[in-house]
Amino acid sequence: MEKMKNNIYNGSMPYDINSKDKSIETSEWSGHEITKLISDIHEDYESYTKQRANPNITLHYRDLLSYLIKTYGH
């Protein structure tokens, strides 16, 4: 099984991205911080897609990217 890149955002998540309970406080994040996070995840998603990596890894990044775009805009 292929390992995911070790980035700051892919450590243990304090909640399930599909759960209704979102317990992370993001109100103090700047627009730049949110944009950087989304950009980094998008780059990783594209990289894993081009590599034809393990589908579970690719789907994780796709779902995470989709969630962030739906939550914070694009």
C-alpha cells in the first residue's frame, strides 16, 4: 500500500469529514491560510491522480478537497 505524503493537514483528523459535527474552530483562519490549505491539497490530489496511486488515497484527497471547496468557496 502506498503511503500518503506527510503534510500538516493529513495527520489524525479530529472529526470525520462526512460527519455533521464539525469541531474544528476555523473562524480565526485568514483567507490566505485557507487558500494555501486548499491549494496544497489540490496539488497532492493532482499528483496522486497522475501517479495512478492507490484509489483509496486519491478518493481521500478528492473528498477532502470537495469538502473544503464546499465549505470555504473556491
